[in-house]
Amino acid sequence: MEKVFESAAEAVADLADGASIAVGGFGLCGVPSQLIAAIRVGGATDLRVVSNNCGVDNWGLGVLLSDGRISRVTSSYVGENKEFARQYLAGELEVELIPQGTLAERLRAGGCGIPAFYTPAGTGTLVEEGGLPWRYRVDGSVAISSPPREVREFNGRRYLLEESIRTDFALVRATKADRAGNLVFHAATRNFNPLCAMAGRITVAEVEQLVEPGELDPDHIHVPGVFVQRIVDVGVTDKRIERATVRPRQAEPG
């Protein structure tokens, strides 16, 4: 099966209203910005997004959020996206906030065919008890809250049942790929990208460098091609820095 598509627009052309999407990236690192931009142009709305964070204002997933195209976010970090916080508190957006490690494992479990698992993360908190606000009303009251988790004890310790995540689509950004869909990520871009790639029923990868099968060292492949259905060669695009900090300049000895 040919996996290489000519453009990002072609690769996500069948992503429809109401689709669930797992999106890789952490902060501004490893974000599939070209695929997100293509979805924006395509016009799909009422999207249900699973991602560590929802981009920043006017970049990454933030552009879909500012357009009012996202209806629900499963995430672990609001970050510095003021529009995200505004929509959530105004009752315009449903948000399921969960521990970061739990989010990672829910995605991994979904890709491995594991329907649910037990974790100690969140015991003794509102994650266990339920009642975390998922959606507010305009007047500030809670319209939808999180349900309580099933609890079991193993070896004297309490654990919560968490269900795995599978999505209609997954969008990821890789440093290298071959035409068979094998993906390689560089450094910190190997964040949520492999996990999201596993969780999608249709996984679309934008890649900086496309090579022929056999050119990648098998020991360096992070996601096997069996998880990837579509590839777009986008080349090296602008890479943003979330917050640049530098040391104060040292005074030269005089």
C-alpha cells in the first residue's frame, strides 16, 4: 500500500467533523504544525483532541482552538495558552485534565490493544473521587464533571482503573521516515509522538526527511510502519522556541 501523500491537505482530506485526534508534541517541540494547518484550511470542526497540551496562542493546536473548531480536549497541561483557559472557564470547551503519566499510558495501552489498566496515580484525589470540572456553564457552575474511578487493592496498595485511548486519527511529526512508514524522532521530539502514533486508527506523519526502505537502521526506528498509514514529506520548517532564556552577560575584566 502506498503511504506517501503529495500534500498535508491530501493526507487529512477525509478528517471529518466530530473526529477524535491524538496529536503529538510537547510544548512547541515535535508539533505536526503542517497537518494542523491543513485541517484548519479543510474546515473540520467539533474536533475531540487528545494531546499533552493544546498548543499556544495562534500556533499549533492553538489555531484550531482560536477558530472554535475544538469541542473537547483530553490533556495534562493547559500551559501558556490564554485562549484555552478562557474557553474552558467560559463553558465553551470541555476539558479532561489527567496526570501526564496516565495520559501517556492510556495512549500506549490503546495502541497495544489493552482496554484498561490500574495505576496508583491520582489515588486519594478528585481523580479517584470524581467531581473534576470537565465543562462549566456560562454562569460558572459545573455542567459536566469527571466520574469516580473504580478502585482495587493490590499488595496492600490502592489503584485506579483507567481506560485506554483510541482515536480516529493521529497526527505526528518525525525527523525521518521511509516509505514503509517507519519513523525516527530526534531528541525531545520523541515525546508524545510515538504514543499518539500507536493510538490512532489512521496515523498521519509529517516528516522532515523521507528515505527509501532499508536506509534506516532498524535499531534506530522508534515507531514501526505497521502503526503508520500516511506520510507527508514537509521538509525542515520553522521551529519555534517556547521561551528563550539567557544568562546575564558577564562583565569583562578590566
